Amino acid sequence: MIITKLSLNNFRVFAGKHEIDLRPEKDKPIILFGGLNGAGKTSILTAIRFVLLGRQAFSDSLSNPAFINELQKLINNSDGKTDNKRASLELEFNYVRQGICYNYCVKRHWQYGSIDELVIVENDIEKFELNYEQAQAFLLELIPTGIADLVFFDGEKIAELAEDNSGAILQHAVKRLLGLDIVTRLKEDLRIYLRKAGIAASEEKLKEQYHALESEKDELLAQALLKRSQADLVFNSITELNLKITSAEQDLLSGGGAWASSREATIKSTDINIQNKAVLESRLQQELEGDYALSLAQNTLSALLNEIAKTHGAAKKIAFKNQLNSFLEQHNSKQFFDYKDQLLSAASEYSKPEDNLTTFDLSEQQSALLHAQVTQRALSSLKNANALKLELVELQNIIENASINIARAPEQEQLQQSFDKLRILEKEKNIFVKDYKNILLEAKTLFKSAQDLTSKLVKLQKEMKTAFGEEDSAIRASRTITLLDEFATELAKLKLTEIETKFIKSYKELNRKEDLKIDISIDPQSYNVILLDNFGNNIDKNGLSAGEKQIFAIAMLDALAAISGKKLPVVIDTPLGRLDSNHRDKLVQHYFPKASEQVIILSTDTEINEQYIKQMKDSISRKYDISFDQITKTSSVTTGYFWDEDKVGVV
């Protein structure tokens, strides 16, 4: 399928008629729309979905009054009037069936307060034979709703699938894709038939009993579903609170919370270190006032000790000479007389003082004490002083670093507001979590009661079946229900295996991690998706970044579209909003140019920027700019993109 033209007339923000050529050129699948928020990008997506899907383009099943109300919202109201307001849409496209290409033009028009009218033109011939319901059914055969949801989507659809941890959204998508929702409706219709057949043939007492049990069961189911809806609302509140708590924690950290957590302990340890520093300084002062000063003049003091030693040596020589003289005088005998002069001469020569010898008035004991001070105690004091200096430097560095950390941390009062906010959020979350568990428990109890009643109804049905016997149509209906159950189960298993294979391929291409090895498992009962690493370990989906979750969702949509068996255009509104630059690069390189034979992208200026325009230029057929006029409150479409200087014409 290739969309060739879209025409809008008084549709949402587009006043008057606008015709947009959407034909892609060969090997250039991308049609690019640029527009700021609120300009009308979503209106383009809504128009394509509504013209094809009709009432089913809306998320809820709508009654006629509700549908008319939605249609009224789609009519441009820039002039503030509602009288005789009309709107229309036309979509032209080529569609290949059984090897033959058909050209279709689908027209929808409606006015304020009425249902829309639908016209289908096939190869320039209007299909008059189709009434409204038949025409819509014809379109849904070409583009089933379940498949359209996979190829015509916006950022909200991506976000829903990205944040779905229960598997409910994926289950809904797969069932609609495979038509299993129709199977479910068929089974329910058959069960209704069986109930009616049984009741019609049963006794009045069984009828009353059956109706009473069924009413009670329906009431219990309604209450259970209401509780489940309430639980979902509470869960949404928990999710919002988790985001607020994360934001509050980040605010706390950015405001100095990380430093504040250890601020008081740092202050205490710093006070102790300052006291230790004072003790070290006192000890150093004592060293400096003691023998340390002698270590500063080692060379001079060594020379002094040498001089003192020489002085004492000279004194000893003189004392020896004097003692020798005294001895010779006392022993003036013949024995020493002959040698007296020689001995005295030698003693005089021996005791002759050196030139320039300094005389010190120091005793032997004083000289020994000075020698010990210079050669031992001064050096020991120097060693002690150096060790104390080193300790002081290290301690000073510790004190200075601690002072920096203390300065970084705000005062406790400054952070109290952030702490209080965080505590309030966590307390509020705990209340919601408790409520969530209680509501789920209530829902579970109600479901269990309804299940018990269902068992009673089944038993009663058997009794009623006995009343009308083995009627052939009832037997076939019962067997058909069993067959449909088996068919749905086997088809889902088969397709889930295909989805897993397609998803892995798409996810690896879109994820920015080149060495990524990943596997996937989808539970056939719950449809919960389990991501596995290359070791077979579960990957916590909640641990993925917002961008990674969005890549996950797009890969899943791509996989689902691939197994649909239909080659349809991809229309995607604001696809890059939550992605970082690396993830955006992957989508631009590996998804947009290959997603389909026609890819219509509705982007803001910050998503598909100038860099990406250059990267995709060989894949872009047409570019349009959607501009919103603040004065007229309407939008217009021109050819070209945000930065193109050659933007011309209103289409």
C-alpha cells in the first residue's frame, strides 16, 4: 500500500482545503513533515487513521452520541461558530491484491451534530453497492485495526508499550493483529447461545437459579474489574511518585546532599585533627628550642670540636712536660743526669703549641658534653623535627581537604526542605503501595468468588443440558468453543515465536550497543516480555533508560508489523522525543529508511534536525513544513522544511 494524496477540509487546525502530495519516489521512502508542538502534526496522523478506520480510530468503543461528540471536535472551529460547520477528508492510495494494483479514494465528510458519511472509489468507480457498515468493513479488510495500530502511531503509543510491564498492551496488540479478539467474541457468542439453549429447555426452577447465579457472578466481576481499574490508577500514581522521588533525589544531590550526608562526621574528625596538629606543633617547638639549632651548623661545630680537641691535646702535652720536669728535679741522680737535657728538649718540642691555636676555657667534662650535643643529640633532634614536619604537612593536607568538603556541603537547615520533600514523597508512595496491595487483594477475592460461581454455573449448565438432551447444534457449539481455544493457543504460540525472532533482529539494529548479545522470551499466557543477556540472565526492563525503553517499543512494533503479512506505510508522530543522540542516530540510520516502502515522519525541529536531514537526504522524497498562525488560530502546509530557504506555496 502506498498513500498518494491526503486532502483535509476544515479538519482540526486546518481551515479550508489542503491537498498534500504523499507519493514517494523510487528508493526514497521518507515523506517528512516538520512542525512545532501544536502546529498540526498529530492532525495529519489522526486524519489518516480516521479516514481508514472510522469509529475504530478512537481508543474506546463509542456510542453514537459519544462518536458524534468526537466528530464535532474534529471540525475546525477557528471562527468560534458551529452553525452549518462541515469537515471532510480524502485519502488516495494504491493497494496491491493478488498481484493486481488497485487505486482507491476514500472520502469521509460530516457536519456538526451528525454521523459521518463514507464513500469508496475503486479505480475511478464508486462502490455504490456498499452501505456505510459494509464500506467500513471493506476498509478494515484492507487495513485491519490491529495492524493499523502498529504502523500508524505516535510517541504516546511508543511510551505505553515501553512502560508496559504487565504484558497487557502487547497481549492486546497481538490478539488484534491475529484476529484473536474476534475469536474471543465468537466464543462468547457461542456460550450465550448454549446458555439460551439450556435455559429454554430447562425447568423454571433451574432458570431462576441460573439467572440468580449469573447476576451475582456478573456483579462480582463488575466489582472486581472496578477494583482492578482502581488498582491501575493507584499504580499510575506510584509510577508518578517514583519519577518525583527520582527527581527529588537528583535535586538533593545537586544541592550538596552527597556532601551533607558526611558533613557532621567530617567536622568532628577535622576538630580532632586540629587538636592533633596543635600537639605536633608544640612538640616541634620543643625540638626547635632544644638541640635542633646545633644541627643547622654541623660543619662549623665540627671544626669547633676539632679546635677544642687540639686545645685539650696541647694542654695534655704541657702537663706532661711539667710532670717530667718535676720528676727529673725530684730524681736528680746519675741515672737520669746524662739524659736530662735530651729529655727536656724532646718534651719541649712535644709540648710546643701549634700556631694560631685558640684557647678554650673548658673542662674535659664540658668538652665531652659539647661533643655529645653536636654529634648525637643535635642529629637526633634534626631527625625528630623532620618527622614532625612531615606529620604536620600530611595532617594539614587532610584538614584542608576536609575544609573544602565542609564548604561544599550546605548547612543542614539549607537541605532540610529537600529532605522533607523527599520524605513526604516516600511516605505518600508507601501509602499508595499499601493501598495498591489491598485493592489487588480485594480484586483477587472478588475474582475468586466469581470463579466459584462460574463453576456452579457450569455444573448447572450440565443439569440444564440434560433437560434439552444431546441437541446437535448445542454439541457443535460446545465442540467449536474447545476447538477455538486450541486454535487461539497454538496460533499465539506460533506467532509469538516469530515475534521473538523479528524483535531480536530489529532491537539489535536499533540499539546503539554494537556488541550487544540479547535474547527474548514472551510468556504465552501473560505476554510478559523477558529480556535475557548472553548468559541467559534476566535483564530488568525497569533498569533500561527511557531511550532504551523507547527503542524496545519501536523494535516490538516493527516486529509485529513484520509478521502481519501486509506491506503498509509507516506513519509515526514525534518519534525521537525521549531518545539520546546515539539512539536517535540508530533510528535515523537503520529504521526510518528501511521501516517500509513509505515512511511518513511528523517531527519537531529538535528531533529531525539539520544533521539528520543531511544523513537521510538520499531517502527523502518530499518535505513539508506545518506552520501555526497565532492570529487566525489555523495551520498551513508549505513545501520545504524548517531551515529550507526555498519553502514555497501553500498546499
